[in-house]
Amino acid sequence: MFRLAKRTDARFRLTVVILRLVVVLLLFVCETSLLPAQSGDGPFVVRNVRVFDGETVAERRTVVISQGRIAAVGGSTTAVPPGAQEITGDGRTLLPGLMDAHIHLPAFPITSMADALQQTLAFGVTTSVVMGAAPSQFVARIKGLEDTDPLDLASILSAGIYATAPGGHPTQMGGPPFPTLTAPSEADAFVAARVAEGSDFLKIIVDDLAWMREQKVPTLDEATVAALVTAAHARGRIAVAHIGDERSARAAIAAHVDGLAHLFVGSTASTDFGQFAAQHGVFVIPTLSVLYAACGTPDGPGFLKEGDTMKQVKPQFRSLLEMPVTPSAVRCDAAPQAIRQLVAAGVPLLAGTDAPAPGTTYGASLHKELEHLVDAGMTPVAALVAATSATAKAFRMTDRGRISPGARADLLLVEGDPSKQIRDTRNIVAVWKRGTRVQRVP
């Protein structure tokens, strides 16, 4: 590769050996990392496949993909472009790429952000919603990934900087300072600044953390929350509230937020909570994976026993799955009770994980979240809706979340039938982003 003059100096020879090893290692990493396996330019067809289109299930369908979009969905006589690659769908289900409606991205090192989105994509989660970040420099890096939308990373949209009170959550976790607000009169300028930074929606903290700690932290009052919602709506943005207990959930709903990030912990849910949410037209992201971890039963120990899952989990994210389980006085009975009410009342539920919170990890935790939602009372089809079309609709993503002509070809092909057995979403055969097949870790 390089022409090197003869040297007798031992240090020079050692340096050459090290450089060659580095070059070999870099080539190996580039060849084995998660990169597009095909250009995406050539058309392909999935034949005789079961299709979950984002809402319903149909058997023995033919799906044609061309130029990164779904070109046609039909029966065996559907026209297929000459030379299209043939993929068998026998015994398999084709779904829209899954969506995680609640994640956060690591700040350091910078490469860890891309690593998180690579791992996400490897699990068939083609779009994630970044539910808040700070400070502004970090928000700008996230926005850069959103705008470039690389084929080897899951797509994202982001809330940008959280709306919270001085000293409020998540400032108690440390880190660089970021803008806060204290009164309704400050709401309009705060939201204008977030929109200027590129925030796709507004994340509002309505949680004093009293449910999990003895010393409460400051939080926004209902008048300020309502002013933030009004300012967000005036600029064409939705507003989502982080809550921790039923009291804060009701306060946020009364302030006319569009959705709740998290359900709440506790022993019971009020019997009218589902109807109250339905009357106000909100959606809810339960994040059962992280709630159950807070209640002392994280998913991490189970993941560590799953060899196929752990092959896709990058080493730097393993530690959050290995965190020891600590006894907790917090109970999570209220969350599944609330889910059953919300389902009965017709409230849209969205699948989200809050990864990388302790006990969770990117991509894999969404599959576990679907299992939690089914265990809490949703049907497998309803859980799949929560991870596809419901999330797309709630966050106004009109080009994905469905298998229909013209939609982005963000797709997941699995063995089995997750519309009957939700765990079959884990049986991944192939993942495509914009029609480009993703090389998963072998």
C-alpha cells in the first residue's frame, strides 16, 4: 500500500508496523459495520407475503419497491419492473419500519450518537423520536443528523431543548446549563427560540419528581404550561408533556397538551382517567419498559440471556442492561390499569422506550415494549399500530408508518406472524431504509 524507504531505526520499524495494523483495523471496521448492503436504486419485490400495512393485516400480497418508495401493493398479478430482485415472503410478515416514540441520544463521545442510531436501525426501528436534549450545541448535532438522514442510521425528529423551570427536571442530573422559564409571559419567546433551533415539537416538563424522591424539584405551573402549548400551536408545533404521576398527567392534559410522554406509577389509576384523556384528545406514550425498571423489574437481565439480541447491542450500551436490580418502593400497578382504560376509551397509544434509561437499550427495547403493551391489555395488532401508523400520525410524519403506494420504503421483514404472536417482531429477516437493505451484524 505504501512504498517505504529502508530504515534501520527500530522505532521507525515499530511505527510502520503499528500504522499497518491501524489501516487493517480501519478497513475491517468499515467492512463489518452497519452499512447499506445495496444501493437502493434497483427495484425489488416481496412476493406472497403477509402484510401489516400500519393498521390491518392482509395475506399473500405482492409489494413492489422502487427508488426508495413503495411502488405497488397488490395480489399475484401485480406488475413488477423488469429485472426486479425477488424476495420470498412465504411464512413471513412485512411491516412498516418500526418507530420508537421516545428516546434520548448520548452526548459523549460524539460517535456514540451515530452508534445509537445504527443499533436502533439494526433492530428494524427505522425512525425514533428524540424526546428532548440540551444544551444548544448538542441540539444542533442532533438536527444535523436529522437533516442529512444517513442510510445507515435510523431517522429522527427531535423536541430540542426541554421547557422546564429553573432547577427542574432534568437539570438535577447535572450537565451544562440551558434556557428555562418561570412565567407565562416568557413562553412565547421560549418557543420561538426552540423553533428557530429546528425543534420539530415542544417537550414540556410537568413533574416535580415527588413520586420517586423525598425532595421535590421545581416544576412549571399550569398557567405557564398552557401558555407554552398556545405558543407551540401558534407556530404549527405539537406539545408533549413529561409527567410522573396521575396528578401531573391530569394537569398537563387540562393545559391542552397534545400528548403525554410516560404513563404514571402508583398502586391504582382513577377509574375515569381514560375518559378524561379521551375527552381532551391526547395521545399517550406509556414507556412501560422504563416504568417497570423504576419499579424494580428492568428488562436488562432478560436481554443479557438472549444471544441473538446481544449480538446487535454495541458494547458501550451493554452497561445499562447490566445495572443491578435494586428494591423499589414504587409500584407500577397503575400503568397497566390506565392502559386498559385508554384502550377502551379509544385514546391513541404510541410505543416508546425512553432508551437509554437504565434497563433499556436502543432498538431491542422497542420489541420488549410491544410485549409489555400486549401484556397490559392491547391486542398484538394494536401494539403494532402503536409502533407504526399511530406514531407517524401523532408526530405528523406523512411519508412513513404505512405500507401503501408512495410511502417511504422503510420496511421490516420477519419470520412468523406478529399480528398473532407479538414476539415474532424479533425474528428479523431484513430491514430496509428508503429501499436500501441494511447490513445487520452477522
